[in-house]
Amino acid sequence: MKLLERWQPRAFLFENVYGITSDEEDWQMIVDAFENEAGDPGYRLTARTLDAADYGVPQHRARTFIVGVRKDVDEEFRFPRPTHGPDSPADRDLVTAGEALADLETAGAAEDPTYEITSKHAHLLADIPPGLNYSFYTEKLGHPEPVFGWRSRFSDYLYKADPERPVRTLKAQPGAASGPFHWENRKFTEAELKRLQAFPDDYVLEGSYGQVVKQIGNSVPPRIAEVLAKAIAEELFGAEGDDDVVPMPDGYDLNFRSRKRTSTEEYRRKARERLEELGLWDPRNERSGQQRGLEEYGDSSDDETEPEATRRRATLHYRDHFERERLSYGTDVEPDGAGRTFDTESDVEGGTLRVDIERQHGGEGTIEIVLEPDDGIWNGIGSLEVTAIGVDLDDIFYVWDIAATDVIERTRYEKFIDVVGHYSTTRLDYSSSLELTGVDAGLVPRTLQFFSQASNCNTEFTLDELGRQLDATHEELVDALRQLRGWRYELRTPATHETMPEGKVLCTYPFPDMNERSHFDSEIELDALETRTN
């Protein structure tokens, strides 16, 4: 804004993640700012979300572009029609990943450790057919030995690119198991990534492999930038016309969103053909009827489709337990050593509130939580299901806080404990569970899982009883309980509450204390508990 005020260009081009215009109130604030705070006379804006694949880039990459024209310029800007695909005047074919990489020399890439996929699920990639992801290993697609449950919004997980299509969006900071991966079961090389982002082969990118990935993922593909620059030059500066640049009529409907969504039947077909090749197909495993969620597979992580009333998405950056910043979904946050950032999506599906979470720059673990009150949560919603990937065990407070905040924002509840009622006055009328994968086995995870079952909460245990349940000594148990209290689980002992009987432990809820105003002291020493039970 300061540069516009200082330089007062005739026009400018701005790119951002899609969705910047979807909230009418927020968008109006942006429009007002450019009209009134970018100098005199200010700028009027025209915005459109475009898919880079429609402009000759071998990658589906939906981004919102904004062109601002100084208000004293008597010209209107119209975005150019696609140069490729069904919406292009010449109906030119999209550029596929296979075409873009056809003549690149990549000998040795498969053996180079730089391009090795190191996720704990990497060994599964070999059997996945091009164009599918982890969903190949789900019951929904007929796998006889499912590894995953269906999670439509984790569409990049183990996603293998299809050489006959543009790849899905290249991210700046992908997780260890987040594609797109090469159809030869490896990461794309730097040269391949440049091609997929439409950079010239001789363009030099400095730094390590991770730094190159980040530079490419944060960049605008030069090909779409070129087309937009030509359109601006022609319409606002009187430059000579280019046959490839045709102004888009007002109200022109771009169909890239629907085209990116592959049909349910095609996913089934791909999965079945691959299972038959592997000798794993059994007609008895075929699911009949419409498979809910399959239609959402098509690049849901980068789709401009407006959220339905029940669907929410955001990126949340935590500096500590109670200092949280909400950002536009997909915003990449540079790790600073202290904070942690999560991409979150939630929706109500079939009577269940599903919250999907992925930590940026996280670990290899997965946390799955289920909470089922007997009478439901609200308005016919029966349960809460949370899946967090790329996390570590010490992310548990933040995973719960994200889910609990979602429930509170959707309902009349003021605090999350109101969903289940206060532990001291309410009978146990809900169930809960927590599953961990990709997390080192040990007493702390076992203790966390034990107290994540509602049936083990609001019950007094001695250390002897817990030791038999968890196969641990008193000293080991005290250390584990101390860790859970560090995550703000309200584990009561005589050291924390004088009213507790000698030598007894009680966990009030299967989730942490997420109330900033509560009198919770995680530093209370628990060593006395062991002494009192000896």
C-alpha cells in the first residue's frame, strides 16, 4: 500500500491464495483500503480466481488475482480467457505432467536419497496407481486390508501424480507424506519441479532441495504471469495485441473447479484395475451405492468452491496455549522455534462433526479422537471425530483446542465441558477414545490413551491400580502424570487438591483444560504422591 501511495502506478497486479474474496465483509475492507489508503485518487479493483493449468502450466493451481487500476484512468480491465482447456477459444489441450517432463534427463533420481520419500507410510506408495492417494488403501475403494479410514480433505497424503494430467498444486512446505509424488515413487527433482511450475530450464534456484521446493511453492508460475502481463499491457497501456490473449466477457463462467473433480466411478475403476494387477481384487469388497466423499477428492486442498454453511477452514498459529492467531487457510508460516501452525478444515457429515488438522513443519504422528455424547452435541449432531496428521504427542493440547473451539463457535456452548457436563454433577453419558500412530511407544502415550477413555475419568485410582493397568512402577507413573499435567490434563492428586484421598489419582475429563481463566497450575510437584503410596 505504501509503494502504491509513493509510486502511483497506472495499474498493479496482485496474487494471493484463493478465497480472499469469499468473505464479503473482509473483501469490502480490502476494496476500501485500496480506494482510500493508496494515495489520491486511489484504485478500483477487479478480482478473479484462475487455475494456472488453464494458462499452459502443467499444474492445477487455483489462485486469486487482483488488478487495480488508478481511478483517474478511463479504462476497464478484463481478465484474459484461458489459453488451454475447454474454456479456451481454441479448445487447446491442457499441458500434462508427462508432456512437461518428457525430455528431461532424470537417470539416477530413483536411487538418489535426496528424492527418497521418508514417511513411515512411504512403502505404501508403490502400489498406489497414478492419480490416486492414500484412499487406495481404504475400505471405500475395495482394498482387502485397509490401512486408512476415509478422510476426503487429506487429498495430498500419498498422492501420486498422473502423467496424463496436470499435477495438483505444488506446496511450499509439504509434509513428509504429502504429494504430489512422481509416478516412479519418488519426489520430483528440482528440474522437474521447475518444469511443473513453468520456469525456464536455465532459471537458477539457489539452496538446498527443501529451499528450492519452498521457492517454487511460493512463486507464481511465469506462464500465467506472462499472459496476465500481456493482458494488462494491451488493455491499459495500448500494447500490440497477442493472439493468445483474448479478453474474458463479463460474467464468463470458468469451469475448472468441476473439471478437476474426477468422478467416483473413475476412482473406483483405477483402484479396481490396480487391485486386479496385484491379485488383491475381491468382488465381495466392492462397496455398493454412492460412496460419500469420493466426489470431494479432486484437489480439495486447493479448490475455490465456496464453503457450504457447515464447512470451515483456517490456518491457526499458536505461540503458546492461549495466544492464537487465525490466518487465511493455507498461509505458510515460517517456523520460529517456539510457535506451531496448523491447517484445519471441518465439516458436518452424516451427523458427525469431522475436524481434520495438519501441522506445518510437524512430525510423523497421527492423533485420532472420537467423542460421542449419548444425546449428541447439538441440533442432531451426534459425535465429534478429529484426525490430526504430521503431529507429535505434545501437540495434543492444540489438537483438542482446535476441535473444541470449532464446537463452541458452532453452538450455544460457552465452554467445551458444557458438551459433556461438569464431571462432579453429571453421570457418565458419553464415550471417548484416542488412537495414536507414528508415535514412539512408551508409558506417556499409554497413560494418555488410558485417560482419554471417558470410562476411566472421574474415577479414583491408586498408583498400584494404575501400575497394573499400565505396567509401570510408581515412579514411572508419577513422571507420566506430570507430563499429562504439562499438557493441562486435570489430574487430581492430594498434591493438587487437598480434598483428594491419600494416595489417589483422578482425571476429571478425557481432554485437557482449555479454559485460560481456570486456576490450573501445571507446575505443582507430584513426588509426594509416590511417597504417600509407599
